[in-house]
Amino acid sequence: MKTALQLLQAYLDNVQTPAVSAAQFSENGVLELPTVNAHAEGPAAVEMLLTGLLAKVPDFRFKNLKVWIETPDKVFAEYSVEALVVDTGKVYQQTYAGLLIAENGKIKLLREALDTAAAARAFSKD
């Protein structure tokens, strides 16, 4: 059974393959980014959210994982992304803070916070 950190690592490492990242979530597992009103429940919805993101930012990849708190069923970490937003020609540079709660070897909740100003700059067409 995967630990919370193993689930987070699998999610982050496979974000370029949304079905693989989404498979880490339980049937009612949630990916949410409250500061940008994003909420996906279940693997199919998570896959759709990631697929939509990759359509806008094809080179979206996580890097620089820094784990702050880790237990078998919970992990809190920061991780970054730096990639071109196709529609604007701007670089999306972001550090996410994520809390992952695992249950029965799957992601029950992955709640991420991000710098909304940095996101707005990268995605706005000035």
C-alpha cells in the first residue's frame, strides 16, 4: 500500500500523463485548489482537470519537491513549475503548497495553494 509521500510523488511525476496521475485518487478522492476555485472529485474529474491544464501549458511539470511534514497517511510539501502558457507566450512560474491525505493507499484529498497573482500574470493577455 502506498504512503502519502509515495502517492504525492506518483501524482507529481506523472502529471504529463493525466490518467496515471488521476489513478492515484480514490473514487471519491478530491483535488482542490480553493484560491482559483478548482475542484475535481474522482479520477475521471482529476484527469479532465489535468488534461485541460496541459492544453494551456503543454510543458507543465512539477519539480523541486520539498517535504515539510510526512506521516504514512499525510504529507505537506512544496513543489514548483515553470512552463510556457501557449495563449499568452508568458512563463508560468509557480510554487505550490500541497497537503495530501491518503486513505487505503489512494489519495483522499490533495489540497493545493498557489500564488494567484503569479497565475494571473502568466495567464492574462495584457
